[in-house]
Amino acid sequence: DRIVKIDGSSTVYPVTEAVAEDFQKAKKGEIKVTVGISGTGGGFKKFCRGETDISDASRPILKKEMDACKAAGIKYIELPVAYDALTVVVNPKNDWIKSMTVDELKKIWEPAAQGKVTKWNQVNPAWPDAPIKLYGPGADSGTFDYFTEAIVGKSKSSRGDFTASEDDNVLVQGVSRDKNALGYFGYSYYSENAKKLKAVPIVEKAGKPAVSPSFDTVKNGTYQPLSRPVFIYVNASSVDKPEVREFIDYYLKSAPKLAREVKMVPLPEKAYKLAQDNFKKKKTGTGFGGEPEVGVSVEELLQREGKH
Amino acid sequence: MSETGGNTLKAEARSLSFYYGDYKALKEISLPVHDRKITALIGPSGCGKSTFLRCFNRMHDLYPGNRYDGEIILHPDDVNILSPKVDPIEVRMRISMVFQKPNPFPKSIFENVAYGLRVRGVSKRSTLEGKVEQALRDAALWNEAKDRLHDLAFNLSGGQQQRLCIARALAIDPELVLFDEPTSALDPIATASIEELMLELKEKVTILIVTHNMQQAARVSDHTAFLYLGEVIEFNETKKIFTNPDKSQTEDYITGRFG
Amino acid sequence: MSETGGNTLKAEARSLSFYYGDYKALKEISLPVHDRKITALIGPSGCGKSTFLRCFNRMHDLYPGNRYDGEIILHPDDVNILSPKVDPIEVRMRISMVFQKPNPFPKSIFENVAYGLRVRGVSKRSTLEGKVEQALRDAALWNEAKDRLHDLAFNLSGGQQQRLCIARALAIDPELVLFDEPTSALDPIATASIEELMLELKEKVTILIVTHNMQQAARVSDHTAFLYLGEVIEFNETKKIFTNPDKSQTEDYITGRFG
Amino acid sequence: MNQPNINEMRGLIARHKRWDIIFAIVGLVCLLVGILTLLALFGQLVAEGLPRLKPGFFISFPSRSAEEAGILSAWVGTTLVMLVTALAAVPLGVASAIYLEEYAPKNWLTAVIEINVTNLAGVPSIVYGLLALGLFVYQLDLGQSILSAGLTLALLILPVVIVATREALRAVPGSIREAAYALGATRWQMVSNHVLPYSQGGIMTGVIIGLSRAIGETAPIITIGALTFIAFLPHPPVTGEFPYLSFAWLKDPFTVMPIQMFNWTSRPEEAFQHNAAAAGVVLLGMTLLMNGVAIWLRYRIRKRIKW
Amino acid sequence: MNGKNHRLAHSHTRHLRERLIESVLLLAALSSVATTFAIVAILCYESIPFFRKVPLKEFLTDSQWTPLFDDAHYGIMPLVAGTLTTTAVALLVAIPMGTVIAIYLSEFAPHRLREVVKPFLELLGAVPTVVFGYFALGVVTPLLQMIYPDLSGFNMLSAGLVMGIMIIPYISSVSEDAMRAVPMHIREGSYAMGATRFQTATRVVVPSAFSGIAAAYILGISRAVGETMIVAVAAGMQPNLTWNPLEPAATISAYIVQVCLGDLPHGSIGYQTIFAAGLTLMLMTLVFNIAGYWLKKRFREVY
Ligand SMILES: Nc1ncnc2c1ncn2[C@@H]1O[C@H](COP(=O)(O)OP(=O)(O)OP(=O)(O)O)[C@@H](O)[C@H]1O
Ligand SMILES: Nc1ncnc2c1ncn2[C@@H]1O[C@H](COP(=O)(O)OP(=O)(O)OP(=O)(O)O)[C@@H](O)[C@H]1O
Ligand SMILES: [Mg+2]
Ligand SMILES: [Mg+2]
């Protein structure tokens, strides 16, 4: 059997699934593709044991995982495939929020706010004297890591007294039911539920304009700092298998269309080109140093020296 | 209970039939049960004695598919206790039963005997203790049981269990007691004391007893009915039945080698 | 089995004691069981008759806390069947038992009787059918049961169940049969046929029977033992025991009102 | 008995019977709460999923478009995984129960096994997943396969099967055991000819609630690697040529119904919620179907055996 | 008896066969012990590095559980409290209701109803727990909020209630079987004394079936302690040291599943916390079970 095995993050899953579906149809079932969801961490665990050909990742590979892969002699090609735009949302009945600055968000979410910042007017006196109800993803998720890094400035640094859920639909429900709610999660959950939610335009720095999340603002890089790339990692030795090669080619070619279809934001054309080059060249290693990073552009990333 | 004993009736079966599903185990039985007398039912195994007895406290109600036909009138109230309108619990409160196979509860000896009283709402320790002791004495079990009242009843011997069940049935002062072979598992001495007890009891209560011991029937009962294949072949005063039965079948049966 | 009957022994209890936990139910019992004879055990309820009988097929092994002391020698092998080295199953293959409370399996009548044979590896339909019929005839149940062989045994009357258990115990051609009050639930006619059966059986097998029916003991048994409070008070030929017992206790017991 | 006495007694009975009635009502209410919850859940699922319950749903593979997506790989996977689970858990569970109830001497080892069994029942299912990942997938090298998943779920429900079976065995009266032994039956004959057949009803209950639990489990099989997107079927267990049975499917990758549901419920698109609901309906249907035989057997057995 | 030698020979093979069967059965019974050992081994092995970093004292006494945050605290008590509270709520629903249903079905209901209803109740155990989770969140919580408007959207109460309903079949089915197995003649004894159904059920049948009912309870409790998805969806996933069921909280099992399926790298301290938490849960259930074992032993009735 010719099987391409993929596992990993649930954030990347929809894109990979879409590609896998079309790819199998295009190949008339000659090549089988399986896609699992076991989280970025679980995916890398299997990947670094050589059990999967490709790993979906909503964050770059981290030091521990790099070590594991190295120990097992596994080299990988890091390919960004789409953007995920973290969206800050409030209830549609919330009429006082027109936009928020990163600083305001930080004031709400930083660890020091725990138990202290509990009312809207503590953040901005123009806002009402009403309690803030916070919703966010669980601390185990890449989304949480990225948001804290981007807003608070330090990964995993957050207040703890918010309602966390693994399941973004639960967060959607929570925010849509509560006038005083504020939450954040992936763009696709916002865009599917745009009627029940209101996305908050973000002001990156004082003086910059407030930018709402959308395909365009993410793609052209103005929606900052809450857009992040998501990746697939390809096992370098699997590339020798023609089915994997064909699959990746297909992936990078169809990603712009399919990502959009599943409500993820495609990378700029140029980035896909670069990714294809990297893949052809079998450029292994990660552009990150095993540490999370905010605000890097994909193009820059793809040109960095790969670290192992 | 009417004040005089005499020849008044305590209960009366009127063309009573009984069906286990399709099987007709009792065939139009009519039988009087005299007040404060002992009525014995005899007959070969499988003839329907237990089935008949169990009609009196509506035990058959517990199983689906069983069906009564006809009546059992309980006096002095003159109610048909088989009528669906009559509450079987009321019937059972007034009529108690000792079963063919001893069936103690998985409880202590004391709790077994006290059970009927508790069901009747008695909970005062001293009343219970008094009644339990009296019942155990009546059933000739007190000496063996008094030191192990709080042992599990299952650890008793077969005969002891049977006496326990007798004690349990007596503790509640019933009007009519149904005995299904109460002494089958008992030795002669215990049997003697149970028979004595019955004779004493009959001062106050009516007794219906199934026995396959002809001597026992002859000794203790006032009236005897001979059942065969679900029918009453003959009913009469015990003396008459055992000396000069009307039917040849009866005679054959009781003069069998073991009369 | 030795070829001659006579006065050889089939089994022998030698200072057998038995404990239910701490309670000593049998006290140094010594008793011979003669080959192809009927030995009766009599005694008041709770004296240890069932306990003694159940030693012979090691039934007590099934429960924790029970303890034997002393020996039961089975002849002609001369082995102590209580020895831990002896496989209780082998003992039970040779010694079968009818219990005090009828305990049929929740299977059909046929399967109840056939079970012992199946355990012994018989599975030929025709053999089974023949043996089952014979056993049911022997136990005087054939007429009642022949049309409902495949009915559940639980739907039988008390006495019918008892006879079924007898048939079950006989179907396997045992060397020694233990009867624990086999006729207590039976009417005189059925009792007569079971007693006849025992007399016939004794041509081939040895019988140990517990009964509280003195007449029965007198009628069928060759030897009688009188137990009291876990001790053998007297053992002798039945004739002797019932006419001229050595001990006054025995005399008191058997001449009770119901001798 | 004189008249006042009878009235007193009637009063007593009426008081006692009041409890009967109260209890019957309370019982019925409790029952209704359970059944109504089920009906509410089921109704909700049906209402939401009905539009998707068309033949196409059963014969299509998952897809990014909710209307095209189906549960073919999921229901086939569930069927095969349940087959493995039942074949592993039932014999193992019943055998353990028989050992504990009929053979085990009353010593510390037995006590340990006994406590251990009930303790296992409380281990969260995800921990079984972790165990299975280490044991079946890596150590025994069974891979992320139907076999691994089936065995994992078998371990998961083992305690339920054992506990229910033990109680069923224990309920067989001692007199029946005595009767069998007295006829010369060995322990195993006694167990296999009597105790086991008479307790089948209770064993069935254990099997039913065990398998019901297994069929709805998600977490442990995700951990060992059930797949969410799989657009092909495992090897067929029955082949056209001799020996007609093939076991290649045991090692195949798979997905199961609850995972498919789980995946769909966490999708952002509303349309997938309908798919999830429809899959839920099918899953409950499959459970009833799977347990049908056991339910029917239990009904038959309980009707036949009364002590 | 000349067949004797033959019988002895036969007994030899029979003996062997019996021993063989016994060994096979013992092996089966030991498989569950082996499972436990494997689980404990895995949990211990992975939590050793965790306990190297986090002293046991902190683990047991710190009142915060934020191992995945920058400012990490490793106090297990919030999770323990969440687990115990949801379990307690669930049991307060499941034990009375399950028992009542069992008694009702076994002693009161017409047998048609019983045979139809039981399989349907058992279906409750088959509903994927995610569905229950959404039911708790989307139906039960809003209903409860109509009574207590202040109830937070995520709370242990509705998770516990729904969990209780889910566990009902565990308790009702197994106890009903146990009650049904009480021999009829014992019931007859009670009815013959004039007892009502209720009296017979509570005074004779339930005590006689005690061992089976206890086993059912233990199964139910165990299931509640280990239940994951309902709590994960409906209780808020917020480690919160509180015994108030009206508040949101997280349980050990929910925490484990959350981390297992998340994006954390394996082998990191954050990931290892799940093993320490799992070990804690094992120990907790062990304590329950040992207590249950002794209780059951003391109250066991025989017939
Ligand atoms: N399982 C047991 N545990 C404790 N004591 C017991 C047990 N079984 C019987 N006994 C006691 O042992 C004594 C002898 O009992 P056994 O059953 O042998 O009497 P028995 O002579 O057969 O009487 P019966 O004629 O009433 O059947 C009795 O006092 C009885 O209470
Ligand atoms: N539950 C039942 N279902 C079907 N038939 C039954 C049932 N119980 C008893 N019978 C049959 O009804 C007939 C009468 O049974 P019953 O128990 O009344 O006999 P009995 O006179 O008490 O006999 P015994 O002296 O042996 O106890 C018997 O033929 C018996 O087989
Ligand atoms: Mg009878
Ligand atoms: Mg006895």
C-alpha cells in the first residue's frame, strides 16, 4: 500500500484534510492519506519516532522535540502552509468597544490582572462599570502560547481566572451568551459565527490604525500582532517516497484555494513559492530556535538558516 | 372474630379453580374451614394441596399467568378474598403461612421472627423481644436459639429453620394459619411440640394444615379433606374420614400401608 | 465392591469430629456402615444428622472455616475419604446424596436426571434416555413426569421435586447413597414406593439414611444409630434398638408419643 | 378479629401502602428522568441530524464539505473495533470473574485482585490510552491499528464485565452448587454446566454496559492514534477465496464513530454539527443493534430461571 | 470395586485438566493486575522527573494549579476538589435514582415494562460523553440559570447532574440483576407476613442483594471519578480550589485529557504533570476501593 501518514495539530487539520481529500480523489485512490489529530505535541512525538511522514503543527517545533528528533536521527523540512488569525471577540450587544489596543488587552490578560481587573472601566474609564467575563483556550494549546506571547510579551504568561476550553465552539457559545464577555480564538470560528460575535479591531501600537481581522489584512500583514503562521513538518527521509513528494507538491499548490475554503488565511503567493523551493532543495531544520516568536514574516522565516 | 367457636365457619372455598397458565391445578374445589378448628388436607404428592393453601393468602398473585376462578369467602366479614377488589396485603395480615420448604430471610434469627411485627409497625424493643421469645418458645426453638438470636438464620439445621418459620408465622397473632407440611423436617419430639402447639392455638385461631402424615392428620385435625388430582374427593370430620370414609379412593389412600 | 454382602463394612467413621468454625457439631463419632445394608440415623432436630451425612461426600469442603477431625474409611479400598490427599470428586463419584431440601437444577426434568451421567461422560442419547426413564421409574415419578420431561423442574410440586432429586441420585449407579430425609415431603404412597425402592436397591448398594420417622427407620433399616447433641448415643441392629435399646435416652426418644 | 381491630389494621395497611404508591411514583419519576433525558438527547440529535440521515451519509468518506461528508470509514471502524473488544473483553472478563468467585482461595492475593479490579474501573479512560500507547502500540508493536484500539477498549471495560459477572455468579444459590458437586461434578463442570448458564443474564448486563461504554469512548483511542480523516476501508475480514477469513484488517488504520463526531462537533461550520448529530443517532442505533443479541438473550434467560 | 483403578487413572487426567483450567482462569484474573501494574509503572516512571522538580509538599499544599502558565504552581488540591465535588454531585443523583429505579424495575414494574426499559436506560451509558457535555452546557445550565440567575455558565453542578444521569444505568442495571437473583421463596416469606411491596423490597430484597448493590455503587463511583469529557466541556476547565458546585472548576481527568490532546511538547514538565495527576487519581480511587472492600465484606449477606 502507498500510504501517507499525517498527524498533529487540530488547528492545521482542516487544511490538511481538505488537501488529503482532493489529493486522493485526484489520484483515484491509488495513494492513501490518513490524517490524525493528536495535538501538536502528540504529533511531534509520533513524528520524531518516525511513525508519521508529516506532522501538522500550530506552532514551531520546540527544543525538546528537536532533541527527540535529533536523537532518533529524524530530519525535517519546515513548511508554513497558512495563517491563523487569532480573533478577539465580544458579544454583539457590547456597544462600547470600537477597537482595543494591545496595551488594553495586556491590562486585561496579564497575570497581575488576576482578581484585580474585573470591570471594564478599570481598563478604560470610558467603558462601563460592568464585570468582564473572560474566555480563552486552554493553557496547553498553541493558541494560548501565541496570544500570551503577542499580547503580554511572554509566552504562557496570563491571568488564570478565565473560562478555558479546548473546544472553541464552547468559547463561541460562552461569548455569544454574555454581554460582558471577551474572548479570543482562531479566525475560522469567528467567521463561521460572525452573526453571534463581534470581532474587535486591534491597534498594534499607538498611532497605528485599528485593524479588523480579515483575509486581506492578515495576508498583507497589517493585522498584527495576532496572526501567526501554521506549519507542516515533513520527514526528510519520507521525501524519497514518491507518494509523499507528490502529496506535498499538491499541498503547496492547492493550499491557497483550500485554506480559504476552510476559513484559514492563505499565505502570500510568494511564500508558497519559497516553500516549494525549500522543499525541492530539501532544506531541513527549523527557522526558529526552538523558541516561540511573534511577528516574523513567513518570507523571512523561509529564508532563514535551518536549525536542527 | 365471632365470640363463639362452635360450628361457625372461618372461611369457605366455593368452586375454586386455579390455573398455572393453561394447566388447571385445582378443579372446582368447595371446602369449608371451621372457625377455631384444625382442618387437614391430605392427598398424594402433586394433587394440589400446596396450590390450594397458597390461594388463601393470594401467594399466586406474585406470579404472572396464574389465574383463580371461584371464591374463597372469609368470615365473619363475608368477603371473597380472591376478589381483585380485596387487598391481598390485608388478607395476608390476617392469614399467615408456613411454607413447605423452610424459607428464612437472610437475617438474624431474631429479625426473622420480629419481621412480621416490624411490618405491622411495632418497633419498641421490649415488645419485640417479648413477642419473639414467646413465638420461639411456642415453636419449640427457644432453647436452641436463645444464645444465638443474632446469628444468621441460614446456619440453622433444616428442622430448626422450619421451626423458625413457624415461630415467624405465629409471632403476628393471625386469625388463620396455613401450615404446609410444617413438621416434615422435624423429629418426633419437635413434631409433638408443634402438634401440641396447634391444639393450644386452636383456642384462638383457625388452622389449615397440609400433611402427608396420616397419623398427624388423625391426631390433630377436626376435619379432613382428601384431595386427588386437583379435586376434593371427600371432606368430613376427621373421625369419620379415618374410620369410615364414604369414598373408596379415600379409603385406599388412608389405609395404604402407612395409614 | 466385595462380592459377598454379609457383614463386611462399606464404610466406617472413626472418632469423627466436625467443626463449623468454632462450633463443634459432631463429637468423636464412630460408626460402621455395613455393606449392602441400610443404616438409619435418627435423633432430634439439630443433633447433627445432616452434618454427619455431609461428611461422607465431603460437602463441607465447599465452605471455608469447616473442619473435620478423625476418619471415614471407605471399604474395600481402605482409604480415609476425609484425607486431604483424596480427591473429593472421586468420593462423590462413588457416593451420591439426596439433600434435605429438594434442590433441582433450573433445567428440564430430563436434564436434571441425566446430569450425573453427563458428568461421567455419557452422552449417547439412547443410553441417557434409558437410564433417565429407569431412574424416574425407580423414584416413582415416571408417570407424572413422562409427558413433561422437558419442562422446567421448578414447576414441580414439592414432593415431585424431592422424587426428582432421588432419581437424580440413583441414575449414576452409586456404591453408597446418602439420603437426608428423603420422604419428608412425600405422601404415604410415594413414601411406600421409595421405601420399596430402597429395599430393592440394597441388593446392590449401601444406604445411609437420615429420618425422623421412627416407623420408617424400623421398617427399612438394618442398623440404626441414635444421635444426640452431636454424639452417637447408641448404635445397633434396628430390631434391637427398637425393641430393647441399651440406653434410656434412646428408649425415651423412640418411645416418644410418636414412636 | 373484631371490627375496630380490622379498621385499625386497614389504617395501618393504608399507611404502608401509601409508601408503595409514593415509591412507585418516585420510581416512575426517576425512570422517566432517565428515559426522558435519553429521549431529549436523542430527540435533539434526531432533530438536528435528520436532514443528513440519507443513504449517502452511510457510504461516503469524511470530507471538508459537510454535505458530502459521511461515516463509512467510521462505522466500519467501530464495528471492527467492537468485534475485537467483545472478543477480548468478554472471555477475559468472564474468566477472571469465575476465578475470583469460584476458585480463588480467600487470601491476600485474592483481596488484591478484587480491590484492583474495582480500582481499574475508576481509572480515567485517557490513562488507558497512555497505557495502550506504550504497551500495545510500541512494546507489542501492534501499531496504531484496529487491534490496538480493540484491546485498549477491552482493558477499559474489563472491570465492568468482571464486576457484573461476579455478582451474577454469586447470585446462584449454594444448594445448586451442592447438588452438582454431590453428583461428582468437578469444579469446572459445576461452573460450566450450572453456575455459568444460570448467571448468563447478569453477565449479559455486564457485557451490555461494558460495550456501550466502549462504543462511545473517544479519548483513549485518540491517544493511540485513531485517525480523523481516513478515506479508505480496512481489508475485508471475509475474502472470496480459501480460507475465507483474513486478519489483515487487524493491523489497519481506522477511525471510529465517536472520533468522527468529536471532530465534527469541534468544527467551526454549523453544518458539521448536523453531521455530528446524525452520527450520534447512528451510534446509538449501532449500540442497540450490537447489544440486541445480549438484550434478547438476557430477556430469555431471565424469563426461564427463577429460584 | 474393580473399577477403582480405572477411576483413579481417570482422576489423574481429570485433575490435570482441572488444574489447567484453574491456571488459565487465574491468568485471566491476573491480567487485570498486570494492567494496573503497567498503568502504575507508566505513571510512576513519568512522574519521577516531575517530583524531582516539584517537592511533594508543594504538590499537596499549594492552592493553585497553573503548571502550564508562566508563573507555574503545582498544587493538586484544586483538581482534587473539583474531582470530588463533581463526583459527589453525580453520586447524589445517580445513587438514589439508580437504586430507586432498580427497586422499581425489579419489584414494582410490570415485567413487560422492565424488559423494554432496561435496554433503553443502558443506552444512556452509550451516548458519547461529548454529547452529554454539550447537553449539560447547552440545556441543563440554562435551565439551572432560570432557577439561580447567578449561576456561572460553566459550573460543576450541571456537569455533575448530567454525569449522574449518565451513571444511572451502571447502578440500576447491576443492582437490578442482583435483586432479581434473590430467590422468590424469600420474597414469598415476606409477602406472606403481610408486607407491602415497599417493605419487602427495602427490608428483605435490598439487604439480600446487598453485595450486588454495593458492587454497582462501586462501579458507579469509579465511573464518576474517572469521567472526563462531560466535565471538560461543561465545568469550565478552570482549576479552582472550591467545594462549591455552583462554581466552575477542573477535574483531574479533564485536565489529563486536555493536556494529552494539546500542543505541549512531550517530555516537558507541563506534560509530565498529567502523570502526577493521574497517579493522584489512582491513589484516591484506591483509598475509596479499599474502604469499599472492607464495607462490603462486613455487610455481605448469604443465601
Ligand atoms: N453452617 C452452619 N454454621 C453453624 N452451625 C451450623 C451450620 N449448619 C448447622 N449448624 C448447627 O449444627 C447443628 C447440627 O446441624 P444439622 O444440620 O446437622 O442438624 P440435623 O440433625 O440435620 O437437624 P434436622 O433434623 O433439623 O435437619 C445444629 O445445631 C445447627 O444449628
Ligand atoms: N409454578 C407451577 N407451574 C406449573 N405447574 C405447577 C406449578 N407449581 C405446581 N405445579 C403443578 O401443579 C400440581 C399441584 O402442585 P402442588 O404444589 O399444589 O402439589 P402438592 O399437592 O402440594 O404436592 P406435594 O405434596 O408434592 O407438595 C402438580 O402437578 C405440579 O406439578
Ligand atoms: Mg406441596
Ligand atoms: Mg438436617
